[in-house]
Amino acid sequence: MYKILIFLKKTDDESVLARFMQSAIPKLESLTGQKITLAEIEGASLSQEKFFKYCEAVFSKREDLDRLMQTPEGKEFNKDIAGFGSYISVFYADFGE
């Protein structure tokens, strides 16, 4: 199993979350065929970052994610999340299954 994990950092700019929900989430859903929901992060006592929302998409293997990201939709999604700059952190996790 392979995951892409996206964390949103706290900001006073409410338009960041609105734009993420109206743009990035629908693009990720369309790209993956998965229902993507945002979780509320209630605490991260050992983290220096102040994240407040989190979402993820699951893939069978990394190659599946790589293949999707090379499609026009994948490239559009990457372009979109790049526009969030310092408001997000993206992680990739390989569960080695």
C-alpha cells in the first residue's frame, strides 16, 4: 500500500482552506476515483508545525500514483497544490505490503 498525505498548516487566511476544498480536493478525487475527506487534527504534541487539516489518498503501489501523476489530470493537480506553497506539506508513505 502507498499513500499520499497532505497536511494543511494553520493560517488566519480562511480563503486557503476554501480554495483547497474547492480545487485540490475535487481534483484529487477525480484523479484517484476515491472520496477524499479532510480530517481535523486535534493535536501533534511533538511537531513544530501547526497543522489543522489532513487528507490522504491510497494506492496499491507507488507506480500507480506515479502513473496517475503523469496524466493531464495529475499534472493539473500537482500544479494546483504547488500554488498552496507554504500552507501545505505533502508526504508519501510506503507500507511495503
